[in-house]
Amino acid sequence: MLIEPRKESDRGGYLCLPLCKNIPEGKPGWKKIHCPSCGEMCWWSPENIGVIYHSHLDGAVCTECALRIRPVDQESKIKEAQSWNYRRDRSKR
């Protein structure tokens, strides 16, 4: 996996929200919310809405959920579909 800085043309992905168990005392202005994916308590900052909008992200989840979410590898999906079609066509013979 290649990790590189986000480009302006990049789309999708998730903002990582810091977990309350990792940062017990939040910064001024932060509020505790439940992760929309797993329900774990995490910190929400007022700037998050702007970051999600301007970076064209899909949303925000806790750091653990963001690490679990894998980007869809379109190329492997296409190869898998082509392989399935090939096997299906051969079985008709």
C-alpha cells in the first residue's frame, strides 16, 4: 500500500476522529460524540465539517474504524468479474 499526501484531485476517504480512550482530555471546543460506525466515544471538532467538505471526504469515523475501512480496488473487482464471466461461459459448452 502506498501512503502519500492527499492531492486536490483525490475523492473519498474518511476523516479520523481521535478516540476519547486515547485522548481523555479534549481540546477547548471539542465535544464527545459516538462514532457513527462502531459507537465508540470520540472527539468532534468544529473544523471537521469544513475539512470533510473541502477535502471531498465520505464522512468521519473513529481512528480504529478508519483504519479498518479498505479502499475498493476497482482493478481487482473488474478482473474478478471477468474471471467469473469466463468460467460461466465455459460451463455452457
